[in-house]
Amino acid sequence: AGNRTFTIIKPNAVANNNIGNICAMIEKAGFRIIAMKMTYLSRSDAEKFYYVHKGRFFFRNLYLFMTSGPIVVMVLEKENAVEDFRKLIGSTNPEMAAEGTIRKLYAQSKTRNAIHASDSDENAAWEASFFFSDKEIIDTEYCL
Ligand code: CMP
């Protein structure tokens, strides 16, 4: 039980064969993976998903990178999921990321930063529904 957050293992981490390492860190930290798929973003998908960043100086780099290769999208469940997951991944800038965080280990730059995390419960729900139907998200109450 608990609440939900949404995450993306970004193209650099997929290309570097770190899907398994990142999922292991997520599970060891007490999150349950309740939805998962490998996919990719078209340019129009990326512009929709990141619409809040449209007009920012980094937007072009962001969508070019996020459409550069496959990604893994997941919904995670845990008590205090959004806040705890942001702690686990570390700062957007990997140079600032704390020791032992996913970005400290697997990010190369602010753009190629290995992983995404939702910043609120409301955004987590919207982001999860961007990639998954209700049926693709496992109800741990009935299915686990
Ligand atoms: P994420 O939080 O997953 O989603 C928004 C992304 O925008 C963020 O990861 C970074 O990859 C990117 N981003 C945010 N701020 C900057 C920045 N100052 N320079 C480059 N990229 C950024």
C-alpha cells in the first residue's frame, strides 16, 4: 500500500545498460513497481509530456535527448512515494547529487540525468496516465 509516483529511466541510462541497476536501487529502497514498460517518445509526445518546460532555455535539449532512444516508464508505490523517490534520485545537476543517489551514480549532465521523478501527487497521476491505462497499473490490494 501507500501512494504513487511516476518515473522514467532516460535514454542515457538505457543505452548504458543500467535499467537493472536502477530498478534494483528502487526496489531496495522499498518501492514496489506496479507498472512498467519500455517505450520511446516521439517529438510530439515529448512536447506534450514536458509542456510545463516549453519556452525554457533547456527545452530543445530536453526533447532532443528524450527522443534520442528508448526509455523505461514505471509507476512506483510506497508510503510518501513522491518525496522519498526524489531523495533517492538526487539533484537534477549530477554534480550536486548526494552520494548514493541514482543520479550521482548514473547521470552524465543536467540533461542526460538518467532518471525522472514526479514532483507532486497530482503530477504523478497525470504522468502515469500519459503512459499507462488504468488496467496496466497493478492494484496491489487485489493483484499482489
Ligand atoms: P526532469 O526533472 O526529469 O524533467 C525536466 C528536465 O529538464 C530535467 O529532468 C532536466 O533534465 C532538464 N533540466 C532542468 N533544468 C535544467 C537546466 N538548468 N539545464 C539543463 N536541463 C535542465
